[in-house]
Amino acid sequence: MNLTRRDFLASSVAAAALAAVPARAQTATPAVCVFSKHLGFINDYRALGKTAKELGVDALDLTVRKGGHVLPENVAADLPRAADAIRAEGVDVAMITTNLNSGDDNDARPILEAASKTGIRYARVGGLSYSEDGDIASELQRFQEQLRGLARLLDEYGVTGGYHNHSGGTNMSAVLWDLRQVILSIGSERFGSNFDVGHAAVEGAYAGWRINARLLAPYVKMMAVKDFVWEGDRPKWVPLGQGIVKTVEFLKIFRGHGFAGPISLHFEYKMDSNDALLEDMRAAAAKLRAYLQEAGYQ
């Protein structure tokens, strides 16, 4: 098909307008959340919200999975109840963390329907693993089809899903290139990355983390933040700011692509007491806010 100069100019203007959308969106500052997994010692929803408020966070990343704050089998009743109690304390439930990997999961529709009705816009998904000695390409194709079905449900309920990357073992998304392939194949605005900067830094320790961050940046819907140092050839998780993860640089890369989704603080290290952990959480929330400002968020 031949394009006239007028057609070309019109299409160029439209493309420029679309490209400008992320730049405008990036002015919104992401919500600072704490992952409720680390507050598992608090069972009462009102107390959970009150504690989160005292920590200085904007919202909770609430576990909706086996052993979580909301059990999948009770999600229709308990997720609205939890959200109401937490929000009554002035803290939002910005996202939920699930173990969903497929549209065929029995819990997928009930969880996403409850999230949608409760006004929760983001859901962490994922947890797929390659076999030890199978064919990676064919397994990835199977994962892709599973997640495609999940993306259809995300579309149906208006919830944005982010696949969480984990380092090590046989985890799908450890290298992040495979996750990008899946995201592109599915092609849904409702399905992208829940980008864990700690795990990304583990797998891309020297410079690969920056390449992967740039590669995934257009598809990052939510983030998880943690820090580590090397202990031999394994990561040792440490308090935010005491490790080698270049969190501010990650934030700058994502801000450049209009990222404004929730950021979940993770604490994967042992503390002497719950009170000591809460103090670390409070310090981490303040540090993340400083990082956001340094990265250019207002």
C-alpha cells in the first residue's frame, strides 16, 4: 500500500501522541506498599491496617493465597472485609499477591472477581518452573498458553496482573527475557511484569540487570524492592540500602517509561523480634520515598 505524504505525516503525529502518554503518566508517584507476608503475625485486619499506617506506607500488598491473610476459598467474603478494615485505618490495598498461573486455576475467577468488586486494581501472579532436563522452548510455550488464559480473565475483570520474577533454580522469568517473550505473545495491556529488582540484580549482577530493566520497562506494572549482598556465590538478603541493588537506577529507568504502579517492600531476612522487623519496615518505607524523589518522582 502506498502512503501519501499527508498520510505519513498524520500517522507520525498519531504515533508521537501515543509516545507522549507515558511521559505524562510518569508524574504520578507510585504507592509505597509493604508485603503482608512479612506481617503474618498480625491476623486481625483492622490491626493490620493500623500497623501499616504506623509504618508510614500508603498501602498493603495483601496475600491472597494458601497461608495468606485471605484464603482463596474464602475470598468472596474475606477480601472485601479485609479491604474495608484496612482502608478504615487510612491505608489502601493497592495490590494482592496470588499463586495464580493459569486461567484454568480453580481460584482464578473467584479471586479476580473479588478483587475487581473490591476496587483492587493490581494482582501479582506467577510461580512457574521449568523441569530440570526438559526442553525449555516447548515448556515456555505451554506456560505462555496457561498465562494467556489468565490474561483473558484479567481483561474480563479489569485487573492488571504482574508476573513476579524470581532468581535461581528453574524459575521461569529468572532471566527475564522469557517473561518478555510471553508478555509480547499475549499482547494484553492487563498482563505484564511485577518486576523484583532484587532478584533481577541477582541474575544480572554486573550489567545484565540494566539491560533487562530497559528491556522490560515498557511492560512493568508493579515492582518489588529488596536488597542483598553476595555471600559466596549466593545472595544474602539485607535491609534496604545496605546491599548492592541500585534501586534508584531501576526507578529512573522505569519512570522514563511512565511507571506509576504500586511498589511492594520485601524483607527476606531474619530479625530478632517482630518489633525489630517493624522498625526495619518503617526505615525502608522512608528510604524508598527518598529513592523515589531521587529518581525524579515528586
